[in-house]
Amino acid sequence: MIGFFFISMGVVAFVISAIGLLRMPDVYTRMHVGAKSPTVGTLLVIIGVIFIEPAWTLKLILLAAFVLLTNPLSSSVIARASHKSGMRLEDDECIDALDISKGEKR
Amino acid sequence: MFEAVMMVLLFSMFLILIRFLKGPTLSDRVVAFDALSVISVSFLVILALYFERSIYLDVALVFGVIGFLGTTIFGRFIEKGI
């Protein structure tokens, strides 16, 4: 029963991520929504499956460690690439620390 | 009960697929693809629980590796071109 609770929380995180991907105005905010909450959802689903089926713990922990290692890395790669290819933020007032054309050099 | 969970997962995959088809730039599509591959990994985990077969966990691990490689290669393609 506690396993179903964790799986339901993970699926709720997925639905929140999908709605945010539809409604966010910008590439970077979409990246924020599309990279963090699927990671949390996957970890919650894997914890729930561990509670339901304890014989698969080793493979599931391997899968969770893999997702936790690679997902922030891939989102960082996309953010850096899209900033270098000239994509700008939607809100012009906010601070862009990577932008060397607008401010002073760091 | 697993059926309801899988229906909600398919619904969220459908919403992300709308962003994948509609996204104005390439970066939006790559972000949607990344989220879609992560959601597919957890869908395969729930499918392993539904069919009571642990072979689907290996499929999920390989799918995660392929999705990560695809996202990284698309990032390099956005940054430098082919």
C-alpha cells in the first residue's frame, strides 16, 4: 500500500511536469520544468516499486543512480548549447550571468 | 490499479508529445524528448511490475542509456552543428 502511495506521488509529479512544459513561456523555464520533476517522479516510482517487490532492489537502485547521475548532466548540456546558439531569455530585466555581450566581462 | 497509473502516465506523455510537435525551436523539442525518455523509463518499470517480469528493468536501463546519449548528441548538434 505504501508502494502505491509512492508511485502515485511520482505520477502526480509527471503530470505537473507535462502541464508545465505546455504552459511555460521560455526555453529555460521549460528546461527547469522538464528536467527536475521527471527526475523526482522517476525516483519516487522506483522507491514505490522497491516497496512492492523487494527482490528487484539491486537493479532498481542501479537504475535510480543512473537516472540521478545523467539527467542533470543532459539538461545542463542542452542549456549551455541553447545559450551559446543565441537563445535569449523571455524576461529582459532578469540577470543573465553568462551573457558577455550585455554586461561586463567576468 | 496499475491500469489507472498507466493511463495517467500515457496522458502526461501525450501532453509532452504536444509540446514536442509544437515547439518553436529545436531546443524545445530536445527538452521535450528528454522528459519523454525519462517518463518512458518509469513507464517500463511500472510495466515490469504489471507483467511480473524483471527483464523489463534491463530494457529500462538500456532505454535510459540511449535517451541520455541522444540528448547529449542533440546538445552538441545545437551548439556546433554537424
